[in-house]
Amino acid sequence: MITERGVFDMAGKKDGKFQVHSDEVTKAAHNALERRGVSVEAIAEIVFEMQEPFNEGLQIAHCIESVESVLQKREMQHALLVGVELDELAEQGKLSRPLQQIVDTDEGLFGVDEMIGLGAVLTYGSIAVTTFGHLDRNKVGVIHELDTKAGKHVHTFLDDLVSSIAACASARIAHRQRDLEEKGQGFKDIKPEETAPEIHVEGTDT
């Protein structure tokens, strides 16, 4: 099959190179979180804590929808897969020296973990960036648990990635609230599945 974007064959290849289906990547990203003991609900609780004081009628279900939508983004999925893989390899002692020791101890001057989280958050604008900074400093909810977990577990990348997901989901709530305010409404007036600003703003086609 030939399209404007290249040549695809029946094996899922484009121009002779294999492409992973988006459904597989989405599933892998969710599995990575679950495998590391982080639920969508736990991240949504962070979003709710940050946004509920400013959004009358906001429910945890709105926040869950927002987290799930963020996890559909390829940038976030790819960041999760890379970060969790590095954490797990560090737990198994399979990274080369000195990277093994740096990741294993979450070296204070090692900023690659923050950079991956920050890179994934940029999709949602400056409000997401500042929220990420807040969460990175204050370690709210499950982020604190990941940051302080002792023993064999390594969460050098995961705590920043969860901060990134929560920051993005929180930014989506803030943007949706602005849309609702302009229509004289609030979260009390919409169902959780109507949270997405990309879908429910008048004048858009998506």
C-alpha cells in the first residue's frame, strides 16, 4: 500500500522498516506504570489536589480522564518506556559503570531524569512546565513515595515521569476551565468524558 507518507506492507513496515503500532506502545506505557506500582488513580489524586481549589465541581473522575488523555501522547509514552527501562536495568545492575552507580544512587548532579520529564511536559505549555517544577520540588503524593522508596528499587526516572504526567494533566484541567468560564460554565456542568479541551471547544473540528 502506497501513501503520501511512504510505502507500507502487510507486515507493518514503512519503506522497509518496521513500525510499532500505536496501540502496542500505549499498552506498553500503561504496563510500565502498573509494573512499577503506579496507578492512573494515584496520579489523578495529585491533579485533583492541585486543581480542586480553583475549579468548582471538579471530580476525581475529571482528573482520571485527563491523566488517561496525557498517556495517549506519544512523547509521554516514549519517555515512560525509556525511563522505566533504565530504572529497571539499574535495579538489575545491568548498566555500565559509572552510569550504574549514578542512576542507582540518583546522583544529585544527574539531571537527565529531569530533562526527560521536562521534555515530555513541553507539549502542554508554560503552565505545565511551572507545575512540573513545583512537583519536582515538593514531591506530592505517590511522587514522594517513589522518591523515598528504599531497598532494591530504583525510581530515579519514574518520580520525574509521574511529575510530568501529573503536570500535563493539571494543565489540561486549567485550560479546560478557561474554556468553560468563557461560556459561563464550570466543571460542575460537564461530565468527566467532556474534560478534553481538544474535543469540546466550539469552532474546532476535532
